[in-house]
Amino acid sequence: MNKIAFGALVLLVVCLAVATFIEARLGAQYVSECVYGSFWFIGLWAVTAVTTLLWLIRQKTYRKPAVFLLHLSLLVILAGAFLTYSTGVRGYMHLREGVAENMFNARDGGYLFPMPFSLALDSFEIAFYPGTDAPADYISHLDVMRDGETVRRELVSMNNILSVDGFRFYQTSYDPDGKGSVLSVNYDPWGIPVTYTGYILLGISILCLLLSPRGSFRKLLRHPLLKIVPVLLVPGQLSAQARTVGISEAEKLGNISVMYNGRIAPLQTLAHDLTLKLTDGKGYEGYSPVQILAGCVFFPEDWQQEPFIRIKDKLLRETLGTGEYVSLSAFFNDRNEYLLATLNTGIYDRDRQSALLKAIYGTDEKVQILRMLQQGSLLTVFPNEENGQLKWYSPSDDLPEGMGETEKLLIRDLFGLLKTYVSENDWENFAYTVDKFRIYQNRKAGEHALSECEIRCEKFYNNLALIEILYKINLVSGLVMFLLSGLVIIIPGNRRINNFVTISRRVARIMLWCVLIALTAYMGLRTYVSGRIPLSNGYETMVFVSWMIVMIATLFNHKFRLLIPFGLLLSGFTLLVASLGQMNPQITPLMPVLLSPWLSVHVSVIMVAYALCAFIMLNGVTALILRALNKGGGEMQVKLMLVSRIFLYPAVLLLGAGIFIGAVWANVSWGRYWAWDPKEVWALICFLIYGLAFHLQSIPLFRRPLFFHVFMVVAFLSLLMTYFGVNSLLGGMHSYN
């Protein structure tokens, strides 16, 4: 039974991997029908599940409640997936204004599926970004009807699911005349409750495995060999053509307040994020962010020719026939036709998204934001109190009738007046007008106005490249510690080397304290600037995870010495991920679903698991190198295996938790928790492969240090495939460039 269970699991992993390459060649529809939806594939899952259950009973795993609960939770999740497959129905519903429908077209079989209620489309609208003709959302206003009467009014949009009696509806498409809407429908009354029960059991089992005093993880931490584990494992020049304001004028202009992302901020914050968005953090020709913003506002004709918009995707560059950096004018032909418009078909159809369409969407986002800036809709710098509420306007907004003519004139003409001063190099009047306008802002905003301290702190924060500096320092110092400490084993008994490593360890401890203090101050500054606890997006959560890692390493390295280099390496990795994520800040709420806290937790947990797996791989490489050099005796190999096993627990458990947190997020946002996307499939493959290494009793090979270390190094290739290979080779909804 043992061989059948693990043999079926290995065969399942191979089939999953092959299926992703078949999908890349023959398409998602083919692999869905011939692999994921086939009887042999379902049968393989069934054999794996049944033999696993029998194996659990034969091994009397129920005597270890946490281990038994973990396997049971996975079986419950699998049962939920089978119920979704066998009893769930997916399809689509076409609605026309004023026509009630109580059936939808089932995707599998093409039959009509009845519903105990009716839906009628009251109206359909396309929400546009202010001042542009770029769609921001598609919204269907619906009447939910029973017995011919409306019982409630609801709306469905791209990121707003409607749930009625177990039926879930989300926006997919619309009719060209704007009088009809197409909704995707999911009906899964049994699968989702069972699956969610499995998720809850999984969470409980993970906590028990990590926290139980009698569990294997805690026993490994108390292993006597680890008391003598060596420190080894502590593992531009300005463009001549583009006109803009000078440095001092940009500094003054950046102090103006603007309503940005739902809060009042200095204009420099908007300029900073705008530059990151357009250039992917590369900047442009030595200009400051406010200079770039000012140039686009005051001299749009100049900056339309400046190649400061970065296109990351190679396929899109080849399609458009451009280089990596292009100007705004490059997106329009001689007839002033928008080149991306013809490529944008179906971009909002979630089932037809591709890597190219996502690249088009990301580039179109940059173009539309730049157009919004040039048209003035991003410059919401004019406060006005209405009915006891403070509202902010831009020069392109429709102004209220009750507003005075003088204020209307100010809103319409302020930036034109500033442009005149800039064109005439009249910097004295420019500075005078900006100062007077700030006084006007403070008077109109009242208690909501930014203080000078708040402005200075936020501008200081925007210019503070702390995360970029820290991730480089942490990664380099952690790697140096690793290499230097290796000399202790390669050249044992050398007093000079031992003394040097001891001094290095002390320096590393001081460095950890400095990093902890710096990150604490950084998070405190971000809290003060934003007015909230910084845990609302992926960037903030990754910084928080790094802070937690450094704190643990700082407080407990005297008991567990390998936490010194490990803390530096892992915190450096998480800060690197945070830095990369910050290269694409949210200028406008273009994709509200991506702001979900589920996504932040999902990404953070997955990335920490990846970092732990990377450390295990590094540990395995070290063991193999020492063995090749005849410097790693049997006891040393066992020690290194113990260390890897310790980190294997949180790595695999966090990887599993991250996968299923992502599934919950997808179900809440899109109505389905698993789509057999290549990224999802390879994440599952990683989870299954790494999970094999826990079964030392059932697979005796894992008791041998050499096999264990080789397996951990090879297993890391599956993670690299998940993180990088899927993006470049397979594509899918989760791919990115």
C-alpha cells in the first residue's frame, strides 16, 4: 500500500507537469477536456486519495493528531474539488435590458440550467477614468426577481460578485450597443463548503504541527546535534529638448497638496509614484519626479516626444516594433489612431487573458495615466467645502453651480498661469503664486490641511531609498558570512580563520540590530505618513515580514547561531521582493481586486515559503560541496540535514497555506477557487514534491543525508519553474514579465 500511494503521487506530479506543457502547445480547452476533466485523471486522484487514507490507517497516524489532521484536510479539500467537478455548474448568461431570465447556458454540455429566481438587466454602463475614454469598469445594474416581482436591486462589475441562492455571477462581456450584458455563472452548493472546511482544517493542522511541544518540528529544534552546529549555515544628464521647471521650483511645487489615492498628500508623492509607474523605477535623464510631472503638465508637446515610458514585455515590443523605452507619440500613428486599441480586444474577458493581453493592459495603463495628467484630471489640488464635506477638484472636473466665479476661474486658470511664468522664466512670480496657492489650500482645507512637518516627513520618505539599500546590504553580508564561515570547516583548526569568523559574527549581530532599528523607524515613518498601520498591500506586508525575520534573528541568534546569516539572507530576499513590487505603484484604482487583503497575505506567505526553500537548497549545496571536498563527515552531513528539515516544516506548510489562501481570494473575487492555470498547477507540484521529504519512515531513502540533500537541490528546480519558468515558457493568467 505504501508503494502504491507514493507511486500514484509521483505519477500525478509527472502528469501535472506534462499537462502544463501540453496546454502551452494545444491550448487550455484541450488540456481541460483531455487531462484535467478526463476519467483517467480523476481516477488517478481517487487512487492517490484512497491509498493515502488506507496508509494513514495502517500507520496508525491518528495517534499523531496534527499529522493525521494535515493529511485529512488535504483529502477533504480533494473531496470538495470532486464535488465541484461532479455537482457544480459553470456557464454564462446573456441579459438584455428589461428582459427577465431564469436560466443560464451551462458551459459543459451546452444545456439551459434553471434558477429559482430571475435576473433582469435594468441598465449597463461603462465607467471611464476621469478625463479619458479608457474603460475603468463594466457595471451591470440588475433586478433580482421572484414570481415576477423585484425583490432587490444589485450590481455586478468586474470585481464585484453577486451571490443569490448559491449562484454566483460576475461580469464578463457586454453587447456593442450597450443594451446587453454577459455574466459568467458559477453554481457550486456542495463543493465550496466542503473545500472551505478542508482549508480550515489545514490551517489548524499547520498551527498544531509548528507549535505542538511533542511534535516532530519542536523535537528537531531540541536535537542535541544542533547545539554544536557551526555558524556556516548562517546562511543623468538632462535632455536638451524637454523643457520643465528647475530644481528649486520643483521643490516648491512638490509642496502643494493633492487628493491622491483617497488621502491628502504632497504633489511630490503623486510625482514620485507617477515616475515609478511610467519608467518602472528607472527614472529619466536625471530629472526629479516633480520635474517630470511639471514637464508633462506645462510642456506636453515636448514630453510627448520623450522616450521615458518603459515597455517591459518583449513580445509587445516586437508587436509594436518599438524599443524598450518609447515616447507617448509612439503609441499613435500618422492618422492619430491609438495603436493599442486594436490589440485590446477581449482584455477584460478573464477566460481569454494571455500574457500579451496583460502586457497590453499594463502599457495602456501607463498611457492613460499620462493622458489623464496632461488633461489635468490627476491634479485634484483644489479643495472646496460642500454641505459640511471637503471635496477636491481638478481643472477638468465639472464644478458645482454654487461655487463662486472667482474660485472657478482659479481652478481653470492656475496651471495655465504657472505655465506662462515658466515659459517666460519668471521664477519670482512662479514662486509667489505657488506660495499664495498653498495658503489658499490650507484655508479651504481647514483642519484637514497638511502641516509643514507632515509635508517634510512625506517628502523625506519618498526620497528615502532605504529598502533598496537594505536588501543589497543584507543579501551581500549574508552571503559573505556564509562563505567566510565555510572556511572553518574546509580549513579546520586555523586560529586566525576562527578568530576572523568570530569577529564577523559579532559584526553581523550589530548589523542585525541596525537593520532592525532602521526597519522599525521606516515602518513608523510610513505609519505617520499614511495615517494607518502599513499592512494593506503586498509591499507593506513584505516589509513587515522582513522586519519580523530580522527581529527573530536578532532576539534568538544567541540560542540558534544559524539565525544570524539566515536572518540576513531571508530578510534581504523579502526586501528585494518588496522593492520589485514597489516599481509598479497604484496611481489610480485600475484593478480594485488586486487591493484585496487576501492577495497581500497570499503573496507574502508564498514568498516567505520560497525564501525558506531557497535556504534549504543553499544548505544542500553546501553539504554536497563539503562532501566533494572530503570536509563534511557523516556527523556534519546529518547536522546539515537536521537544519534543512527544521526549515522544511515552515517552508512546506507556508507554501500550502499560501496556495489555499490564494484559492480563497480567487473564489471571493472571481467565483472559482481553482482554474488549473499553469502557475497554480506548478505551485501544487512544488507542494507535493517538497511534501515527500517529510516521509522518512515510509521512504527510507530520505533518511540518507546524501539523498536528502540532492533531493532538496533538485526540488528547488520546481520552484524556479513555478516562479520564472511559467512566465517565460507557459504563460497563463498568473504570468508576468
